[in-house]
Amino acid sequence: MALRNYVGAFGHVVLDHLLTVPRLPRPDTSVAILDQKRYFGGTAGNLARAAARLGVRTSLAAFVGPDFPADYRAALREEGVDLHDLRAVPRCSTPEAWVFSDGRGHQMTIIDQGPWTEDGRLPVLRHSVRDVELVHIGTGRPAYYARVAALAEELGRPIAFDPSQEITYVYDRRSFRALFRRATYFFGNEGEVAQAMRYMGAASVRDLLRPVEAVIMTRGARGSVVVTGEGKTPVPAVRPRRVVEITGAGDAYRAGFYAGLGRGYDLRRCGLLGSAVASFVVEQKGTQTNLPTWAQAVGRARRHASF
């Protein structure tokens, strides 16, 4: 029987509050807010919505509170995201992030993790493992994901491991190794891949291939690199028309990568599609404000790089 979805996206669904201030406050001082707006966000929310718009059958596996906004749910449903595993946890609030920016590149973020602090009592969201072709493990608690990975392994589902910025403060050597050794793909930026190498005792990125099949390393404006047993494949960046806000570019890259992978493209072309999708997202404030369609992503990839 054919599986219902291509990817099960585990991770955060967050309400992002982006606030502009004249300067970041020092301790025991106050500043005025110049501008503020609420946006839909979270690593899994961003990935799922972007991937679904690109035609990827996507199941979203995340925990929110009973206060999860109806407009966010409607936006996900409108794109065709499978919301069976978007679970509201009683007596918890939906994760929120307050990002303060001074307009000069300095930021300060305050995060409420919501239900993710309750990882010991959170159920494994089986639909997003059992009924998908690929399990994407994003941000969240290592102990919870150990249970998800065990089910994925039992069912023969490949895992893409993508701890993002949490690699440095949620994981330690033991918890990271436990998940990394079960993964087929590993995603990270240059700093995150370097941290993975430290955890694994690897002298080079290629040494990480002993457990995984591919390391996909993003490098911002310098594009990305796909490392497999056949060697390193550089992937050029796809230039945006302008850069307004880079938050969410990594999630967009993964969505584009999966859009190619699910269609049987080689890994270099998957990377180009990832770069193309990310180039749209950085053009506007908000991680889900400027998501492209499949035709738009392919069109830009073809214009800016050999595709």
C-alpha cells in the first residue's frame, strides 16, 4: 500500500513576534518598541508549509497549546499540510518567540518552549513515522526523539537529522551520537556541522559519513555543500532580489531539498532547489511570508545556476 505522505516533519510550531527597537536594552533599562508584528514560525511549521506549497505531501508532527491560533491552523491546512499529528497539549501554551532587533544586525531572542518542556509525557506521533517515506527530526528534546527514531528504525523509515541551533545547548555527546547513528541524512550550517564533528570525534566532514549517507551543509550567501561517499559537491547560492530577513532560510532550504528528493532528483539539484526556495524567503520579513510555488522555485533555480 502506498504511503500517504513523503515527509513527516517533527519539530517546533511557533508564533514569532518580531520587534524592532532603537537599541537592545542593557540590564535594568527600558527601550521603546518602534515596530512589532506577529508571524507564523517554528522549524517544523516553516518546513511543512513551504514543502506543501512545493507539492510535497507533508505531515506536520508538533506540539502546541489549546490556544493555537485558528489562522495559523487554517494557513497550514490551505497548503495541504496533513495536520493529524499537530497535537494540542492540555495546560500548555503554544510555543512563542520574541525576537528583538535594533536594525543594525543585533538581535536578542526570548523563547517559550511550551509543551516541549513536557517531553517525558509527550506521545510518539506515530502517523508521521508510520505513514511517511522519510522522517525529518528537527528541533526538540533528544529523549523524545530517541523514541521517534526507534520507531522509525523498527519500521524501516530513513531519518533526516536536523537539530539546528539546538545542537549546542540541548544535545550533549551521548544524546547526539544516539540519534546521529540512526540517520541517513544530516543537515546543518557550518557551525552546526563543526559541532557534529566534535560530538562524533570526526577529523573531517567525510568522517561523518560512516553512519550517515549524506551531510548537507548550508553556507549562507556562499551556497551549500553536499558530502557523500562520492565526494563533496558544491552547490551555488541562488541570489534573491533583495535581502530583508534571513530567519527561516534554512527551513526553506530543506523544503526545497525535499521537493527535489521526492521527485527523484540528484542531490546537487536538490540543493539548488533548496537555495532557490530560501532566496524567496529572505526577501520579506517573516519565515512564511514569501513562500514560492514549485514553478517559481524551478524558474529561479534555472535562471541563477545550472539546473
